[in-house]
Amino acid sequence: MNESLLLRPAAPGVWELVLNRPGCHNAFDDALIAAMIQQLDNAAHLLDLRLLVLRSTGRHFSAGADLAWMQRAAGYSRRQNLADAEQLALLLRRLDQFPGPTLALVQGAAYGGALGLVACCDLVVAAADARFCLSEVRLGLIPATIAPYVLRALGPRQARRYMLTAELIPAREAERLGLVHLLAEPGQSLDEAAAPLIRALLRNGPVALAAAKQLIREFAYRPINGPLIEDSARRIAELRAGAEAQEGIGAFLQKRPPAWEDEDVH
């Protein structure tokens, strides 16, 4: 069993993927990346999973890439180096396209590739003292594999600043920039801060949530034209005829909770 990464149930419908290398500030290497890819695949097939929470143990969310791993990779052949980088790219894609909602809970530092993981999650709650950094250029590197997700989260104008300066981004600024959705109050735990968001997510239809994620991913930045409008009509028509929508509409009209809503979710 790989104790550096844990996949565990946290509450009905909620599973946690936990980075568990506090001794090295949850820095990730090729082994942890491979384990995360495998566990994301496992989580995607859990029938009772309705929300995946990405979090870590210790003082810091993650320091990013393990420098010992990066130094080792420098000695790889070009083919080995490319294959290694492609694994991180695959991890980011799997997290970004995870079928259910994803929520990152961030404490302490989230540097380099860890900021990329955060940018891939649907929702982000950060501690008041959390800090973020695109630190790659300080090491003579670039944030290449995380760039598509960071650019989407920050926009190219802000990315120009933070990718080029490698400045620290305090939690409050990360919230203003849109990287973080919600900040915990001083003295408030991340679990307490995230609880209202989790309750809100668990009230919603699982099929609809997955379809909404796909809708955002495939509609963002597309021109509003005939094909897009036709596609939008097809999607709502198909969902409306489905069992989940019929249950949701029926529950609303009958003033009762839908079948997917746990009685404790209020």
C-alpha cells in the first residue's frame, strides 16, 4: 500500500484524495504522480462518490515537484524525459476531467505544479495564510504542463506577471484573481469553511453535475452560433427525458427531497 497517497471515505458521498508526504512538504515525484493517476481512475469508478476532495497532511498543501526527482530527470534521455513529463500532463488532465465535482483544500504553500493541481479542481477553499507561487522560472524551468489550466484560471494577463516574476500570491490575492473561490476565516478550519459548499454540492443531481462540468468544458470560449445553440438544446432535451431529471422535477413538485439527497444534507 502506498502510504504517500490515501484515497479514503470522509462522509456519505464524499471521498478524499490525500497527499501524505508531510516530511517533504507533500512534494510530488514520478511515483506519487503514477499513484495519483491510478487513484483518480479508481475514484472515478466509485459508485458512492459524489464529491472528490483533494487535500494534504502537514503544514503545506504541496511544495510542487520534488527537486531530487527533477535532478534525476535531468539525466534521462530525451525520450525518457518526455515520457516523464507526459505523466504529469496526464495527471492534470485526469484531475481536470474527473467526472464528479472536485474540491481542493489548501493550507500553507502550493507552489509550481501544486498550483496546477489547484487550478484543475472545480472549487478551491484556502486557509487565510495559504500562499501560491509559479516558481518554475527561479529554477530555470517553465510551468509548461500546468499552463493550460493556470491560464484558464488566471487569464493570460495575470499569468504574464506571476509566471515571469515567480512572486508569492497571498491567499487574499489568489481569491481576487479567481484562483481561490473561498477563504477560511482566521482560526477557522478548512473543513468548517468548506462545509457549506459541500452541502450545496450534495443537494444536486449527480448526473446533472457531471453533465454541467462537461458543458462548461466544451462550451467555454466557443462562438455563439447555430451549432452551439443546437448542441445546447440537444443536451437539455436528453437530460430532461432521463430518470434523474424526472425524479428531481417530481420531488420539487411534491415538496420532498429527491432520492439522491441525504436527509442530513441541509
